[in-house]
Amino acid sequence: MNKYFNIIKESYSGYFNYLLDEITRFYWENYFYGLLIISFTVWGLEILFPWRKNQKIFRKDFWLDTFYLFFNFFLLNLIALIALSNTAEAIFNDFLGIFNLSVADFQLFNASKLPWYWGLLIFFFVADFIQWGTHILLHRVPFLWNFHKTHHSVKEMAFAAHFRYHWMEPIVYKSILYIPIAIIGGFTIESVAIVHFFNITIGHLNHANIGWDYGPLKYIFNNPKMHIWHHSKKMPNKYGVNFGITLSVWDYIFKTNYIPHDGRDIELGFDEDEKFPKKFVNQELYPWNSKADSEN
């Protein structure tokens, strides 16, 4: 137990020092300022090229979603996520050690043996496909859907809506993604950083108040005109459509795509979303107390 306690302790101190360094020192792979640059750039595009022209720049729940930005991308890691992730990894490796195994024993191949760009593309496609499948689980499994409702409680779509999600979601995504990525292995930190920043940019654009579909590239990349239908209150089936995270190609391959017409002014949300809590704390508590008072 002392081993795991020390991992948690070192995770807290290590991430705090990392976050302090991110805020006080600017460098090209700086996550803090990189996220701010992407966010302000996409927000600027919304202001210059608004799709829903009657939607206010500081639209409904703008400040709630801005708080989600800092909570989910920075504070959550400081509070729990890094410590939990490092501890879970150690426990998993110790479990394999009981059988004289390690993660390396399950590797199909090592991406570091390939040219860097192939490793980057493999990581990008594998991670996106796993996350596409995980996203479907969030809609199909009732327990997980109660967490995912937070993201779908957005009633006016804009870039900051990308940040509104329950803290359990990254735990689910990372837990499911961990083993497939470990089986391949050998990915460089540079590749992970490039893919991560690219995914954030596409995610911002998907939620932005911009009427783009990227022309022929819409069959490859998720886009605002496609993703708006994922948030539609009226669905053609029980579980939803357009589950793509960065790539739309999986939806076209597996027939989960749905764009019946221009969705600029469709109603967003889910059935009985008027009962869903409006404030941050109650949204975080909702999955464990689905009867939370929506007035609080």
C-alpha cells in the first residue's frame, strides 16, 4: 500500500509543479497556452462567421462552459485524474506481474520501429476508432449515459460546449484506450501531443457556431454541420447518431451517420432535459442522484 500511496503523493506534487511551469513559462508544446490559443482562435471564427446569427457571442451557459474548460482540462488532473491514472496503471502492471507478465508481452508491434509519421498516423487512427466505440457505449449503457447527459445538456451550441462533460468521461475513455495503445506501444510524446492538439482543434470546431462541413473532407473529418445532429433533441433511433470524435469516416463505414437537412436551427438536448440540473455541482452529482432538483 505504501507504494501506491507514494505514487499518489508524487502524482500530486509532480502535476502541481508541471501546471505551475505551464502557466509561468511559454514553449511550443505548452498545453496551457496551446489550449488558450486554439480556444480564442475558434471563438474568433465564431464571431467573424456566425452560422446562427441571432445567437449571442456570450450565449446561454457561456460562463458555465468556460469554467468546465479549466476544471476538466486542468483542475481535474490536479484533484484526482493523474493520481488515479498512475495508480491504476501500477495496479494493472502489478497484476500482470503475478503471472510473470508485463504490458510489453502483449505488444503486437512497436511503433517506434516505424518512421515517425507512420507511428503518428497509427496512434491517431487507433485512438480515434477506440474513442468512437467508447462514445457509442456512453449512449447505449444507461449508467454511462447518465454521465454523458452533462455534455448533451447544451442548449446553444458554440466552441466552449466542447468542454462541458462530466469528470468520469475521461476516466472511461482513458481506461478503455489504455490497453489497445499499450498493445501497440512505442508512441513518442511528440506524436501524442500533436494528435491531442489536433483533436482539440477539431473538437472545438465541431461545437462551434460555424456552418462548415469541409466539402469532400466531410466524409473523413467530423464537422459542425454533422456534429450538430449528434446533439439534436429529436433522434431517428433510441441511441443517437454521428458518434465521430475527430473522424467522421467511422460513422459512414458503420452506417451511424445522419444529416437529413441543414441542422442550423434544430432543438438541442435530450428527452426531459428540462429536469437536468443547471448548476455545475448538481450536474456533477446527477449520475449518483438522478432525482437531483433541476432548480438548484
